[in-house]
Amino acid sequence: MLLNQIYHSEIPLFLREFSATDALLRLKSIGMDCGCEYTNFPAYKHSIKYNRYEHSLGTALIIWHFSMDMKQSVAGLLHDISTPVFSHSIDFLNNDYLLQESTEEDTEKIIYQSGQLMQLLKKYAISLEEVCNYHIYPIADNNSPKLSADRLEYSFRKFQSFGLKSLNDIISYYSDLIIGMNEDQENEIMFTSSELALDFSLCSLKNSINDVSDDDRFAMKFLADILHYALNREILTREDLYTTESQVISKLMSVQETKKAWEIFRNLSRTKHTLDNPCHNNSLPQDIVPSPFSQSDLLPSPGWITLSAKKRYINPYVQSHGRIMEISDKLNQEIQKFLDLKMDYWITATTDIP
């Protein structure tokens, strides 16, 4: 059974029509893991690969299931339409990796520029303003760490992708969810079972920890450096970032320098870290991957970086009980440990190339 079949028994006609547009179909070639899935790091070596199209359709189906509202569901379907290749790695390129908002800036423009989408909006008497910002619908999206259709969908994707939970587990979570009024007098997707809410939250925290891991941070920054170099050397254009990952990879592979850098990136397999500034420590191991390009002068530079990350977690509401963090001391402690994670050290990576 596919996740989308769990979310709703069938895809309504209007979602099928919107999903068949070129702007949505492009998302089939935009991965969910921000380029990390191309590396050889352990978490991604055997993971199930998902794309932004599947996530977008899944988000829309969750919204439709709980709201039966066409406008909200279309807004959910279109929420990732401006996602560039390698997703949030581009936030590193844009120096927005702590907020991760830069990849959403062109949503309205991309919808407006799609004749297919605008024609469908007209057909269903929906205005552009009603679908270009899904944040206005709390079931679709709300302030972190509340539970929304978007966060719920990518959590389930990652549960399955990394083998954290079975489909039966996901069905159990989903069957327990309802729409209720939260402490802010706002509609929210919430659990009825404290036990299931806790289990879901602890598992989603594993996703959060992986998302800020040394492997992820190094891979995304390394990939952003490659793209920065390719843009400055006119191997790529900014417009290329809004095509498909296969097209961009093809262009990177067509030039010797970026081909070599891409192959190094693909073979990243393990990170190392040190508290000392590696520029002043001659005793550090030498089998490191040099970052091929410096953001400042585009010359080869040492492969050590120190980099923080956006820490996200989910704190669902439980009907008649409140937030699960208010109920569970265990979850409170685990989330606090996550928020206290230090990243003020240096990391680099090795490859599995002999």
C-alpha cells in the first residue's frame, strides 16, 4: 500500500488535474533529502528515495481528508512548487540555511507564470491569492512545533524511508488523528491517544536529529559550494536551479572540474570532527576531502567547516490533554537534549574511494 492510499482512498479529480501540470510534474525530479540521498552516507545508502511531487500530493490528500476544502487542498499541493534542485541545499547557497525560507519566495510567481495552473484556478473559481501561501491555512501549515499536514506527511515519508516505522504503524497514527481546537483556538490536526502521540513524537525526533547531523550539514554545504562554483563559472545559471536534478547533474558532469567535485560528493561516506581549529592543528588526519571551492575566492580550500543548523521538532496536541511535551517528561528531556546539541566544532568527510 502506498502512503497516499493511507491518506485518502482516492485522489479527487481536481487534484489529479492540478498534479498533471508541468510545474507539478517537475517536482518528480526534486528529491526530499536535499541532495544528501546522492551521497554514500550510511543513513542514505539504503533509504527509500522520495520526491517533492509525492510529498506535495500527500500533503494535499491529508488536507482534503480532514477538511474537504478544495482551496486549502490546492494550496497544500502547490506549497513546494518553487522548490529548486536539491531543495534546502540552495538555502546554504543563499546564506539562509538557519531560516530555510529562501526556497519559498517564488511560489506566487511560478504559479502565475504557469498557464496550465492559472487555467485550472479559473476553472474552479479559485484566486491566486487563495493558493499561493498555504501558511494561511492552519491545517496545511502552522507555526512550529505544532502538527500540520505538511509536517505530518514528511514525517511519515521519513519513517518509511529510513525504516523507522512500518506501514501498519503509520496507519495506526493516522487513524488516531482528528481536527480539534488547540490552545490558541485554532484548528489543528491532533491525536486522541497520548500513547500514540508520544510514540510519533519520539520517532519524529529521530528525523530531526538526522536532519542536523554532521553528515547532512557537511553534504548540503559541500553541494552548495559546488553549485556556487558552477554558477560563477557559468556552467550553470540561476534558471537551471529551477529545472530538474538530472539536468543540473548532467551539466555538472559535462565540465571536468565540476565532474570531479560531483564524484567526490557522491562518494562521501563518513564525517569526522574536531574541537580544534584545523588550520592550526598539524596532527589532524590527512585523509580528508578538500572542499573544492571556497565561497569567497573560488579557490580550493581545506575541507573543514563549522556550521550550525535549523533545529525542528514536532510537539503534537492531544485532545483534552494539551501538548504532548506537557504530558511526557521523557519527551521533554529528549527534545531539550536535542535543542542543546552543540555544533561549535569542525567537521569534514572522507569518501569510500580507495
